[in-house]
Amino acid sequence: MSLIACHECDLIHRVDPVPEGSAAKCSRCGALLYQHKRDSLERTLALTVTGLILFVVANAFPFLGFKLQAQVHETILITGVQELYHQGMWILATVVLLTTIVMPAAQMMGLLYVLIPLRLNRLPWKLKEVFRLIQSLQPWAMMEVFMLGILVSIVKLGKMATIVPGIAAFAFMALIFVLAATMAVLDPHAVWERIKIQESTRGISVGQANLIGCHTCHLLCRSPSHGVYALTCPRCGTHLHRRKPNSIARTWALILAAAIFYVPANVLPITIVTSLGKKQADTIISGVIYFISSGMWPIALVIFVASVFVPLLKLLALSYLSFSVQRKSGWRPVDRTKIYRMAEVVGRWSMVDVYVVTILVAMVNLGALATIEAGPAAVYFCGVVIITMLAAMSFDPRLIWDNCEENHE
Ligand SMILES: [Zn+2]
Ligand SMILES: [Zn+2]
């Protein structure tokens, strides 16, 4: 009999086979425990190969063209990164390069490295390390957010000039769907189960108190506090903790840092437009107002929600969760776990404004006629997004449930 601990509330479940295409959820908090996906590894492999081909096309061919009067300015995917770097915004350039090009590429190459040997019934060298890395990279690969940034930029620039999408833009769009499908089809358990471990090293005892669930591969191991086994998971090698170390203190520190960054991100200019010798600085809010006044209110709504509302909501949600855990609240644990899940999922979409700036900077580069530069707020704003994502990752939702168990006793 095999057991699994819920990664969000630590409740122990027996692993029963589920029918193909369905999923097992935690009976207490509703978290997704495991799924049974048909031919998961074969289908993931096929999609990964398709994704890599599209990725090469998306990077090698012209991406978007910007036509203003007689001038045409063509860009490729990486032009925005280069342009940010030339403007001295190397932090921003690095973040955009990592999240839109390096991480997705590393993820796809890593999957190929893992899946091809598994297909041939062999274990690739360093399988644990590589697959752990692929799983940890996932939140940082943000191509779908970049796609939203492209759409916003096209609408914004459409008023100024003609936008000509290149072949790479279509490849990129297809790539988003292929990547999403890859992640939907991939069943990490199917990979972890290929690593055989001696059952004795896992040391299951029925007493729930000494068990500890692995964050990465969900193997249930004997708790290291009993000193018998090493502090690492015998299957995937992740360091095991009963709870994330210093979770609340870290979360508070990150919330505070993000709140400080939030101020300059909203007060300072995010873009500086130079057109025929005139300079105009825009903040996030003045950008939203511009969209409303020119009748593009759906875009105004996207930017406002992603850049102003979501970061603020996330800071409030995480503060409330940390505060309630410190107060040892036993109030509505299921709802609080839902708040946590929402804060974790929604945060990445705030990157959209950073990408809009990147694309504007790449496209509108026509010398004296019109140039857009990134303003200092872009760096602070990028900081807010990354720090709030780290804050959500450092919060341990199982702490919510610990308090409820204590209260019941
Ligand atoms: Zn649960
Ligand atoms: Zn593990």
C-alpha cells in the first residue's frame, strides 16, 4: 500500500488507482494530489519536440514590423532585450531574457533529455537533478504572459502606426498553446515512479507523526526529526522539511520589500516617449488614463488589473494569511488555502506591463521621429512582481492546517 501526504495541508491519503484522465483531490483542502494521464510521457515528448521547432522559428525569423510613414522598423524576439540593455536597464533585460527565452528553452531541452531515455527504458544520467530543475523552473517561464504583452502593445501602437506581424509572431503564438499542452499532459509522478528506491529507506510507519511528504516528488518519507534517515528524499534528493523553514518570517520580509518597491513603481515614469523633440514621461496610472481617454478601455482594464490591483491584492492576501497563522487562527482553513492558491497562480500575470515596455522599446526606435525608452519604474515594478512571487512561494499553506489541528485537540 502506498501513501501520499497532501502538499498543501499534510493530510495523509492512501494512493488508489484513478481511472484514466481523472484526478485525485485532497479530501480536506481540495488540492490536486495526483492524476492519471494517458500515455503521459509519449505525448509530452511529441509536444516538446514540436515546441522546440516552433521555438527556433520564433527566435530566428522577423517578429513584428513597425511602419510609420516611410520608415519601417523590423524586430526579432530578442530586440527588446538588446534595446533595454543598450539603455542601461541590464537588470530588466536579464529578467526578460530569462523569463521569455532562457527558462522556456531550458525546460524544453530538459524534458527532451529526460524523456528520450525513459522512452528507451533507460534512466538518464542525473535524472533526479534535471527533473527537479525542470519542475522548479516552471513558475518562471512566462511566455503566455509575454503573449498578452504583445497583444496590448499591438493595440497601443496600432493608433500610431501599422504593425506587421512576421512569421515568428505566428510561431510564437502556436508555441504558447504547445507549451500549455505540454504542461497539461506531463504527469510528474510518471517520471518519479521510474526511479526505484528500496522500500526500507522510505521507512513508512503508520504513526502519522513521523511522516514527512517530499515537496518535489511527493514521496512520503520518515521524518528526519527521528534521526534514522538522511535529511534528503531518497527518491529525488530534495532537502526535506516538515514545514518550510522560517516560512512566516521570510514571507513578512518579502511582503515588506515588495510594498516598498510598489511605491516608486507607481510614482516614477515607466516609459519615456520622445517624439519630434518632445519628451513625455508616463507612469503606470497615466498610461491607464490614456487608454481610457482614447476609448481602449479593455486594455486599460488589463493594465490596471495586472499592474495595480493584482500586486496590491497579493500583498494584502499574503499579509492576512501570515497574520492569521501567527494568531493561530482556526477560521475557515479551506477558504484560506484557496486564497493562498489564488495568490500563487495570479502573481505571474503582473509581469505583463514589464513585457509591454520591452516590446514598445523594441518597436518604437525611429530616431528623431519617435523613440520610447524604459523608465526607472519598470525596474521597481519588475522587482515587485518577482518579490511577491517569492513571498507566495515561501509561505507554507500547511501552517494554516497545523493551527486547526491544534485547536481541535
Ligand atoms: Zn489537502
Ligand atoms: Zn522527493
